[in-house]
Amino acid sequence: MENKMERIVKIAAVVLLAVVLLAVVACWLTGLDWSDVLTALAGQGTALAVGLPVAITDVAAAEAQGLNMQDVSQEITKMNPDRYPLDTIMRNYAKKVRRAESQECKYYQQSAKPMQDTLDQSAHGSGSSAASPCSSYVCDETGIASIFVQVKTPKIWRTKDTLLMRSLVLNCDATGKLVIDGSDTTIYDQMFYVAQKSGAVLELVPVGGMYGANEMAANYVVPSFPAATVLYRMGSAMAEKDAKTEPFAMLPASSVNYCQNFMCQIEMSTFEKMTKKEVPVSFSDQEVDMLYNMRGEIESSFIWGEKFVYDNGGDRTYFTEGITRQIKKVLMYGTGSGDTSLTAQQYTAWMKSLFTGNDGSTDRVLLAGADLIAAIELLRESQKQISGNTVQETYLGVKCTSIVSAFGVLHIVHAPLFDEQGWSAKGLAFDPEHIYKEEFQPMIARDLDFKSSGEKNADAKMLQEVSCLILRYPDCHAIIEPRQ
């Protein structure tokens, strides 16, 4: 005689069988897709309890049902996050997402006052006057007391500023006088005083250094300097009675980017859902495909889009500007003519350029195509010290190889989209602290009711996002590409 526990087990089995049979009958009467029912039952543990198979695509589709949640964007980042890393990072990095009040997003960016400048090579004068500035100078024994030069960044200079020209070669005789064929050679960091400024032309007076000969024997004279000389800015030197100086302000420059209206829609007719299929393909499966497709489209526009407004009789269409069009810094590798080998010197130059001379953070993300990844891997293989300073980790939601250097940390991420769109040998390095996402309309998922309106006998869902990326401090970011 069976005990009480055995009876309970049999009753439970009968109830489970009845539930499954009712589900089958419901499918037949309503035309529902059997795979959808299995997915729903699996969510309650029923289908799994009786050992019925659940298609892999439907497991993924079940995750995609989070589309109906309020925070659609966060649900999307869970779906293959490394496939579209830039999109994943911007959705994960919540503090960098801001709500826009218009499709036209105006923003201001301000650069720090640079500490160095270079001579303008278009100047070919003698340096004897403001009307005849020079870009290099060769001194004779007599020398001159001042010289007029033309600089590339005049806005950073004021009258009575001081500057350095480093490592100038000075020839002198035994008495310390400047001569052309002297017996002694001195490497000297020559300081100058900006006596006058007229537009981009500065009158420079030497402070210290070498004396001239003959009539200039008691005066410091301008030493020779080549065209490649850098001018390092120092402090101003005001006179005793000076009570004010020229005002200086690095005013922020305004820029505009447009939030693009990204939309994607899927449909499945009622008859299509009722039709028997050799493999289960449900409406939810199509939702997953739609998400992958839309993420790729958005990321592509965020990287390479061209800013434009198309006005079709008052109905405006905004096109967002990709961040690669906002970046001016380009870093090279290889020797050209098809060579894409990366040397330790080139790699170090990358790191120096990315992390110094700007207001960036100590982290950069490098989105790279497969060929660029291969070049980096070959360098890591040959340079064991680089390999020893790497770690595999998840950074801002994506898997990356992080290289730790004295300059900063470079997080390298393979971007499959680069391989698909002609950038396999290129990379995009950006500072996540200085890239923002503006959302005029955050990602939403909306069911479209075609049946009630009588438009068509089909189920439909639409995804929409109106957004753009804003890049701050362009010098913090760079495009990496092989030398042609």
C-alpha cells in the first residue's frame, strides 16, 4: 500500500501533466507560438521541471523581455556588451549621460593656456623689424640687441612676458665674448623678454647669455636659433611702477552637435505566428535581432557620423557628428607602404602624446580593429616588460586588456565594428572622463497596436532613441592609424 508521500508525488505529476496539456490546447486554439509558451513556462520553472527543451534563442529572447522595463538602456548593455563597446560604455557610465532639452546641443569647451609655442615657418624676414619677422636666426660676432619673430599661437603671449629657448649653441672666446669661430662652445638655455607685441609678431630681447663684440661688447646679444626652436613660456616681468598688465582670458569656444533620431521597428503578422516552422522563430527572437542591429547603427553614427540638418519643407532631420570628426590628434605607426609593424618607440610616443600636455585623466580607452590589435600583440610578445604590465579586466562594462605605464593606463578593447567598416588597422583612443552622451529622448520600447486601429493584422514593436555624443578637451583623444 502506497504511503502518503507517494500519493502526493503522483498527484503533483498529474497536475504538471495537466498544465502542459492545457498549454498545448491553448496554443492550438489561440494560434500562439509553442516556443513562446515554453519560454513563459520556463520562466515559472514548469517546462524545465518536466524536462522539455527550451531553444537557446528563446533564452536570449526571455532576457530581451526587459525591453518593457522603464530602464531600457541598462537592459540593452547586458546583451553581448563587447560587440559594441562604445555604446556599452556610454550606457553603463551613467554619470556621463545627460538629458538634452533640444536636438541641438550647444556646449562650451576651454583649453588650458599652453606652456610652449613654436615659430611660424611662414615668416621669412630678417628679424630686424615688426614688418620683417624671422623664423630662425644666425648670429655674427657683433650680434643684435633684439629680434622680431612670428609665433604660431600669439594669443598666449603678452608684452613683458619671459620665455626660454633651450639648448642653443653659443661660441665664445677666452674672455666670454660671442664669436663665430670661438675656441669654446657652450650649450645654453637662453631667456628672452617680450619687449613688444604686434599681432603674431614678438620683439624678443635677450636676458643674460653672451656679450657681442665691437660696438655690442657691453651688451647681451641674440644668439643663433634654428627654425625648429620651441619657445617655453615663463612668468611676466613687470617694472617697478607697473600697476596693471594686459588682460588674458582663454574664453571657452562654443560648439554644437545634433541629437539624431534613431528608430527601429519589427513586425510579425498573426498568420506568421500561427504558421508551423522547422525551427522556433518567435517575435522575441526578432526583438533580439532588432536590438543588435540598432546598437550597431547607433555606434557607427556616434563614431563616423557627419553633422548636418536636412530641412524637408519644415520637417527637419538632424544628423549627429561622430567623435572621430571632432578629434584632430592623429598618432601613427608602421613605416608606410603597407608596413603595419608597431615599434616600442612608436608605442611610447603614443602613450606620451595621449597622457601628457592635456587636462585628461589617468585612463584612456583604445577601441581597436583586428589588425591594430595584432600589431599591439606582436609588440607585447617581443617586449616582455609590456606584457608583464598588462591585466585582463572588465572596465566600464567591457572586457579589455589594460596596459599599466608610468604615463597612465591604456584599456585596449577590440571593436568588431571597426573590422566591418574599414577601420581594421585603425584605433580610437578616448578619455572616458571627457566624453558625454546627450539624450533628448532616452531609449524607449513601445508596442504598436495595428490591430485595434485596423491598419494591419500584425504585432509590432518600435525602439527609439534621440541622442548624440559630446567630446570635451579634444587633445585628450586621438585617432591611431598606420603610416601611408
